[in-house]
Amino acid sequence: MTTANPTTTRSSSSGDDQDLATTARAIAGGVADRAAAAAARLPEAANVTGASLERAGQAIRGESDEVLAVGTSLSLGLAMGLLLGGANRILVILALIPATAMGFTLYDRHGGTGSRAPRI
């Protein structure tokens, strides 16, 4: 029958704790470096996103009423299909973004009256 030596157990446990602490420090340092790199790129990403949204808005404003109506219906149908299919709520919201943009463009063109006469 063998007995465990308590001092041996403590020293190996202490070594494991030091290895764990070293690994945790290395991971934290890597995360900090990547967060700093992402933060440095954030202004550029915001500018590119803003420019892309402006181009998308111009493209939507340049489309005919029929294209906007079909696009709005298609986007709403996709969102409702995702919702009824049990998709994640974030995906449903993302599917509603183009429907909202096209729907508001149609609404603005007709002054919110629902008539087909152009505004003068």
C-alpha cells in the first residue's frame, strides 16, 4: 500500500497554478493587443460604412415606385418567413432593414397620403 506525500502534491499544484497564471496573462495580453488593433481601425470602418449607406440610399431613391414596392414586399416576406420559421430575432431584424428603407422612401415620395400623384 502506498501513501501520497503531501509535499509532492503541493509542489505540483503550485506549479500548475503558476502555469495557469502564465497562460491567463498571455491570453489577456493577446486579447488586449487585438482590441487595440480593432479600436485603431474603428474610425476607418465607420467611414466606409457611412459611405456605403449613403450609396445604398442614393440607389434606393433612384428606383421606380414599382421596384421599391416589390423590394419592400420581398423583404417583408423574407422577414416573416424567418420569424415563422423560428429564426433568431437578429436575423429577422436584419431582414427588415431593407424593407424599412424602401418603405420609407415610398412613403416620402407620396407625402404619406398613399396617392400615386407626384408631389410638386
